[in-house]
Amino acid sequence: MKVKLRRLQNGDKSLLYHFRNLKEIIENSLSQRKVSWNEHQRWFSQVALSGYCLAFVIFADGVPAGHLRVEQDRKYFILGELSMYLLRKYRNEGVGSLALEQGVDMVKWEWPFLKSIHIRTVSSTALRFFEKNKFEVSRRGAKEECWRAIRQVD
Ligand SMILES: CC(C)(COP(=O)(O)OP(=O)(O)OC[C@H]1O[C@@H](n2cnc3c(N)ncnc32)[C@H](O)[C@@H]1OP(=O)(O)O)[C@@H](O)C(=O)NCCC(=O)NCCS
């Protein structure tokens, strides 16, 4: 499958709202809940399209298949947090690995000062995916409700 990332645009607001509230996306999200349109609109303009975020729509064979973004830590600019998801029908065919490598390359190009990217996930499948893609799993604290992993990018 041909995989391409395109920078997020204003016109993607409804698409991402639709993706974000699908059951198959919610069940792997950190919050595990739906978001309202108002909440989404605020997040879209204040986070997704802000200078602290590099956000993309993932296309598989020319069709929107998911979303990937890296948010820069507002205190430690050399750190970024990556989040990504694919619609279920595009999983387990290598799309995620290709999208991740393209995303990391774009982030390195746009933010050459970035040293590492970390992820948080509640999904053990996703954790295995990141482990296979050069992320190192950090220990899950007793009080933590998610796993963490980190990848050096400098
Ligand atoms: C995590 C996620 C993005 C991974 O994407 P993906 O496209 O499923 O990942 P890949 O297909 O690249 O790799 C997963 C499996 O497919 C296999 N695979 C890789 N290339 C393949 C190909 N060309 N054909 C068939 N299978 C392939 C991999 O070996 C891997 O299998 P394994 O772990 O059993 O060895 C996706 O599962 C997802 O959207 N999950 C829900 C959201 C989520 O949990 N996000 C993480 C929080 S940030």
C-alpha cells in the first residue's frame, strides 16, 4: 500500500472529529471517551494547528486512513510526544510503520533541535509496534495507567 503524510489543514477539522470519535479509535485512546464538537474545535485550533504541533493526515493509497502528530513539550523544547492512529481496516499491513518513519523524518526536518520522541499508550499491541520501530519501553510505574516508550531522533 502507498503511504503518504500530508500536513493537517483547516479543512481537516470534520475528518479528524469523525476519526476521533469512532469506537475503534476511542478504545485505544488515553482518555477512553468521546469529545464534543466544541472541545474538538478548541483542540484543533489551539493544539493541532499551533506552532507546538506537527500534525498530519495519513493517506493509504490516496485515502485518508489515520492521523499522526508530534507535540513539542512547552518546557523542554527538545522533547516531543507522538500520537498516531489508523482506522482498523488499515492496521497490520505495514501502513503504521511507513507512516511512523515518514513522520519522524518530517519532524527531524522541521525541528532539527529535537532529541527524542516519546509515546504513551494503553494498548499492548501498540506498545509492541513501537518497540519494533526503535522505541525503548520505559518501566510502567505502579500508579501509571499507560505504558511509555521513547526513541532518540537526533
Ligand atoms: C499502532 C498502530 C498505529 C500500528 O499501525 P499498523 O499499521 O497496524 O502497524 P504495522 O502494520 O506497521 O505493524 C503491525 C504488524 O503488521 C506487520 N506488518 C508489517 N508490514 C506488513 C506488511 N507489509 N504486510 C503485512 N503485515 C505487515 C508487522 O510485522 C506487525 O506485526 P507483528 O507485530 O505481529 O510482527 C495501529 O495499530 C493503530 O492505529 N492502533 C490504534 C491506535 C493506537 O493504539 N495508537 C498508539 C497510541 S499513540
